[in-house]
Amino acid sequence: MNIKVITRHGPSNYGSLLQSIATLKVLERLGHNAEIIDYQRKDERGLKAVLANVNHKSGYGNPLKKLLYIMIRFPMEWLAQVKFDKMRKTYLKMTERCSRDADLRKLSADVFMTGSDQVWGPVLTEPYDAHYFLDFVDDATPKVAYAASFGKTVFNDEIESTFKRLLTRYNHITVREDSAKAILDKWDIACDGQVIDPTLLLNKDEWSKFIKQDRAQGYVLIYQIHNNPKVNEYAKALAKKKGLKLYRVSPSLHQITRGGKLIYLPDLGDFLSAIKYCTYLVTDSFHGTCFAINFNKQFVEVLPENGTSTRNQSLLKLVGLTNRIAYNVNDLDIADELIDYREVNAIIQEERIKSVEVLKVMLNINKSVISTPPHKKITFA
């Protein structure tokens, strides 16, 4: 079948790119012709993205301070955008660029899919974007969601009502976090279960194929998404305790001031190698956690403090690693207790099999069309 996937592939973010790559690879492995819909909001690119960011930050009411922020951040954001555009063209099969509703409505497919990541969560200037709910697809065309995420757990009445209306148009829905499944159950929306993130559907050997050059080992690595000083403090203290060098990998040049030698805006393979060859990883990133698990690394999780930590906690709970969460910067003993990955790997392998089987049923793999009507849950014998 021809399957078109809409997901958050556009941000200059390694997790967004990696989960998009994995989604296409798994769909192609199942025999389908899959493409990422190259939908990129104008307020998430270039100067408009920088303006949207600064307008949502506190402490930038002073026009001069705001101008200084824009002058510093825009060149960095532009460089990241250019690099990620190149990587997207290299690693993703995509449709033509879609920036408007009219562009999306011209697309055709046997099945439209909402992919993984925080697709049903806030965007820079709005509390949600209905296009990620496939609002541009007609009622007759099958719609499914794989490992979708809300990104948050609290909604006002107006948003809840809108989400319910949009979600009942799907033929099948699977979600990434247990909190998302609880939300759907509360709203009486049929959910076919919790599945693992696409990046975990590929194993470490498959991801290692993207790495072109090995890296010298023996360092603590920071992969940080949110501006949380606790991540920096913890990583510095851990590197000092273990007598190891401290490195930081990021597409954002401004992180150079946060501690650790910066591996700035690396290609995809170099990003993966930074994680694969570290001794310890300190992260607040969901996808950082995914790759720590995939590469069987010793890691410590410092949860983000912006209401999005449920996705991290859900994954750690699934694999029995909630003890890797550092609740304060003095929890350095966490790193001393080494992870036995035999049980973790067994759980992940079992979840891979289950998730792919659910995906097959969602797509009705042996038929040319999906026969299940909207809002009907898959049942297994």
C-alpha cells in the first residue's frame, strides 16, 4: 500500500529525525511504499521560529534584550535548519513540501498515518495543530496512528472536546505512553494499546550501520533538550567523581556555555556514535533514553520540569529502570549500580514483536484496504 505519514520530522532535533527514519524503515520492511509528509509549519523555521520562541519566553519584554536574543539565536537556528534539511533529504523519503492546508488536501494515499513523537501536543504558537490529527483527510480514507503522544496530560474543556472529535475519525490508534492510553480510556476513545517508540523497533546493529567512524571511548556524555541547570550540575559532578572527560552533544551552539566539550551539530552517524561509545550518558531527553537502552549504555535520567516527563517515566517503567532517575544533583550513587541489560533487552525484544504485530493488524497487512470502520478497537484471541 501507499502510506503517507505525518509526524514532527521538521524540528532541528535528532529525536524527531531518528523516529521518522525508523517509522519508514519498519513500514518498508512490511512491504509498503511509505513517505513522510513534508509538512513544515512556517513558524517552526527560520526567523519566524526564533520570533515565536522569544515571544513565549519570560524576561524578554525589553525591546533591546529581545533584539539581542534574535541577533544571537537566528544564525544558530539557520545553521541547524540547513544541516537538518540536508539530513532529512539524505535519510527520509518525503513528499513535496507542504506548508498550507491546501497543499495537504492534494495528497492521496491508501492509508494516512499519524506517526510518533508529540504530534498531538503543543506547537510553538498554538496548543495543537489539527493537521497532525489528519483533519485534511476525507472520511473515506483509512487513518491510523502509531505511537502517538500528547506531550502533556492536562487539557481545558475546549481542547478536550476538539481532540475527542478529531480522534474518533481514526480507524486505529496506538500511543507511546501509558499516560496517553489513560487519557484515551477516560475519553472513551478506542485505543489499540501502548506500543514502543519507532526508534526502539530497530536494534543496535541496525542503528550502528549509520555510524561511519568509531569514537574513542571513556567519557561522560550530556544530551540535553531542556534548559535545566540540574542536568549540567549532575553531569559535571559525575564526570569529576569518575575521573572522566565530559562531552556534550547538541544542535544548539548556545549549549557551549553549559559545561562539557561541545560536539556541535554532528551528522546523524556522529550523533549516534557519541552515545554508542560513551561510558555514561546523562540526559533529560526521551530519545536520549531510547538510544541509551538500544546501545546498552549506563545512563542517568534527570527528568524535565516542564510537564513532559511522563513519556520518559513510562519508558523507564516498561523496562524496569525507574531507579535510573536522579531526583537531585547529589544522587551520584545511581551511576555506581550498573544496569544488567539481559532482562531489559528481553523486554524490548518482546515489545518489538508485539508492536510490529499490532502495526500489521492496524494496516490489515494481507489486504489492499483497511476494512475496520473508525473508532473500532482491535481485539486479539
